[in-house]
Amino acid sequence: MRNKTHWLEWGLIAGLGAEVIRLHYGKQLRRWWEEWKQKPKRKRHLHPRTPEDCPFCQAYEPACPTRSSPVRPWREVKSRAGRPKTYDSEGYWCDNPACEYYGITEAGIHALVSDGWRGKAERIRRWRCAACGNRFSAWRHTPLYRLKTPSRRVAEVMTAMAEGVDTAAGSRIFNHHPNTITRWVQRGGQHGQRLHEHFFRQIRSGHFQVDELVTKVRHHPKRVWVWTGIDAETKVLLALHLGRRTREDGHALVHEVKQRLTPEQLPVFSSDGFQQYFYALTAHFGHFIIEP
């Protein structure tokens, strides 16, 4: 009780002091505040940055090294004896890094042949690399890999989730556990990101729009900023970054944009004037002259 009375006394003293200051110096303080607001502010000069200021450029490592010589097509290497190839393997590739045909999707070059069918709910094609003997499912590296639920059912649930159906509502509608639906959505998002990184390369764009939006994420204590890079003509979202509103996040977005464009491409950028764009754009698309 004594501590509470002590704090009440101090609060009363502080309130009386503030009222005395307002009565005696209120006009002077108000006049000073109006003069300070009308005083012209000194314009701040932004200094351009270099690639050394981007942490992603410093940590960037190129993807798998390019082949020094073209790979010889498997049809020229294999024996003429045996059953001819009857199933089209275009678009599939051997996922064995030690294989000579690793990552090659052209049916006329790689060594993939059919290895039968598997699966209880539905038939799933299996492939075999005749060069290294590696066997794998046609659903490898896809969201459907090792799922026992039929692909048609998974597609229905994913379509409903993409249309905005809540996870709890989807669980009641499709009779699947909410954790199962969440796991499907996560796998679909990860696969979509891999496809985006694979296909959106060497893009030619003359006008780019960059902007950041704030949003709230469930079970996340702080606000999240969504940084976007959109082609102004086609409205294709080429770059997306989730984070805070810091200089490092600006570098992350512009660094991804540069990875999507052709090396000689220099588009026009439009933004809301946020200064972090100036630092990131000058670091990645600026021309630097070293003075003697």
C-alpha cells in the first residue's frame, strides 16, 4: 500500500509540473514548434552503392558448372541389339549427379527407358537410366512423390486452397486432417518456387515495377513485408521476397530480379521512392568508374 501511495504522489507532482509549464510557456513552445515545422529541411544526398555492399552478391555461387564438351547422345552409344524404345521420356531426366546424362531432359540425348509401373491407388510410371542404372519414379521431385492419396484428390484439395478455402474448412469438406492439407500446401509451394527458378531465366523486360506491401502472417509476432518485382507490360511476378523493411531485404529483391534478366538487360525501374531501392539498384545495375 505504501509503494502505491508513493507512485501516486509522484504522478500528482508530475501532473502539476506539466500544467505549470503549459500555463507559463505554452505560447512560446507552440510558436517554436510552428517555426520548426516551417523551417526548410536540408535535402539528404543518397550515395550510390557497389556490388560489394550486397551480401547476396558476395555469397553468390554459380550453379552446377557447364560442360566443357557436349554429351554424346545415348542412341549413338548403346548397342543396336535389344527392344526399341516405345515410351516417350521427353521432360524427364536422370537425377544421379554422377551420371554423364544428369539433368538432360531431351529424349534424343538422355538414356532413360521405361522400367514398368508402380502404385496401388493409381499407376505411376518408373524410369531407368541405361547409362548408370539409376531407377526412379516419374513423380520424383514433385509434390506427389511418396503420397498414397490419388493425385486427382490432391489436385482438388490444392485447387480449393488456392481459391481461399480455410484449412479447417477444407478438412471438413474433404475429410483430411488439417496437418495433411498443410503439408500438401507446403510441398506445392516449394515445388512452385523450384519451377519458377528453373523457367524464369534470361527474361527480357523493358520496364520493371518494384514495391513492398505490409501484411500479417498467422502465428508470426511481427509484421511481414512482401517485396515484389513485376514486369510492367506482362504483369508477370518475376521476383518475390518476404522479410522486413531493411536495406538487406531491398538487396535481396533486386538481386533476384537481376538473376532473372539477361546479363546485358538494363530495364527502367519505377518505385514509390523508397531509398532502399536506390541503394539496391545502384549496387546491381550501376556503372562504376575507378578514379586514379
